[in-house]
Amino acid sequence: MSKTLLAWQSAAHRSRRSTRGFSLIELLIVIAIMAVLAGIGLPLAELSHQRAKEDELRRSLREIRSALDDYKRLVDQGRIVAVAGASGYPSRLEVLVEGVTDAKSPQGAQLFLLRRLPRDPLASVDTVDPAQTWGLRSYASTADDPRPGSDVYDVYSRAQGNGLNGVAYRKW
């Protein structure tokens, strides 16, 4: 065979070999790099998910607490009939959604303080009523030892554990 024919066959053989695909070493390197990236990405995704739940918890607490304060303000203004000896806060959370009669309206209009009662986003059970996902504190109980009573002065999350800020969810 001539030298040119051998050189041509050798070049053709090399080009076929290089277009066949990846070697085992190249595949292992790519898999190792992907594993490292996944190892970095998963904790960040979990952190992002936790941060989103905590933001939702803050919004829900702010919404309910604001509605409770509005209810008390309306009682103090005489727009909601106050029960003698009561604190002026609603007896249950559902009252904020169900509405109450405006005492100053001649037509007996309803006052609604919430469109819907938000659920505790950290509650482990999704099938129960949203009002049952919150811990309730009455006006007569202390902040350190919240207990339900004849009214709803404040709400708190029943979730165990601490937030990303290091504060227990029950203390938010």
C-alpha cells in the first residue's frame, strides 16, 4: 500500500473515533460536576422555600392582627354593640369573615373585616378549618403564656421550631 493511502485511512479512522461520542472519563467528569452543582442548589432551594413560607406567615399574622384591631376600634366607636364587661375583641376568628351588624346603620348593614381567614402556612394539616390552624390568645392571658378564653385578642403560629431569624414561630 502506498504511504498516502495509509495516511488517509489513519486520518479517516481518527475522525470516526472522535465523532463517535464521549469517553467514559468525560461522562464521569460531567456527572461529578452536576452532582456538585445539585449539592449546592438543593439547600438553596430549601432555604428559598422556607423563606417564602415565613413571609406568608408574617403577612397572615399581620392581616389577622390588623382585623382584630379594627374590630376593637369599631367597638370603641360604637359601631359594633359591646357586651358589658367584655374586652371588645371578637369571640371567635370566624366573626371577622362572617361580619357583624353595624349598630350605627339604620339599614342594619354588615361590617366585614376579612374576605377570608388565612391559614397558618406552617400548619402541618391542610384539611382542617383555617381558624383551627392558629393558636388563640385571649385578652386575659399574658404574652408569655397565651391561652384561649372568651375572646380573641391575638393569634400565633402553633408550628414547632424556629424561623430563619432564630425566633420561635410561637413568638412571632
